Amino acid sequence: MNIEEEKFAKLRYRLLKRKYQVARNQARFRDQEWKISFDEFVELWEVEPHRWLDSGCSSKDLNFSRIDMERGWTLDNVHIISRKDMLVAEGRCVRLRNRKKRKRTNV
């Protein structure tokens, strides 16, 4: 491994470790179940080589998200999708939750 490859490997590790810690801590703060190890997290991002480089905050960037927003962060309930698709899915979930709350209060 040459110096450039070594630097890239260290950068990759630091960025993925930080993404993992932020996601795990946000789940804990929101009292959501978290059952994903760091190695599993890395495997999810590395389905395609260097996929993690496409993560970010623009609508085209990739984000780590839950499939079913009512369930916790487990391997069978997470995926990596574009931020735009994630926000649409979360918006649907929020609208459904609000609709359920309105029905309960109207009874």
C-alpha cells in the first residue's frame, strides 16, 4: 500500500466512523432501537466501492435511512437511498402519524 492509498484508507475509516457515531447517537437521543455494528454499517456503505463518497446533504446525495420509520435501526430495516427519496418517505410517515393522531382525538 503506497502513501496515497494509506491516506485514503484512513480518511475512509474516519469519515465512516463519524457517520456511524452520529447516526447511532441520533437514534439514542430519539429513543430508537439501534442494533447495527460499525462493521455492518461499513458493509452497507461498501456494497458499491466508494459509495460513501456520494453521501451528503443535497437531494442527489446518498443517506442512511430506515425502510419502516416505525421500527428501529436494524439490518433488515435500513438501506441507503438518495436524500430526496428519504425525505419523501419520511414526509409520508409524518403525514400518516398525524392522520392517526387526528383520528384518535376525533373518537
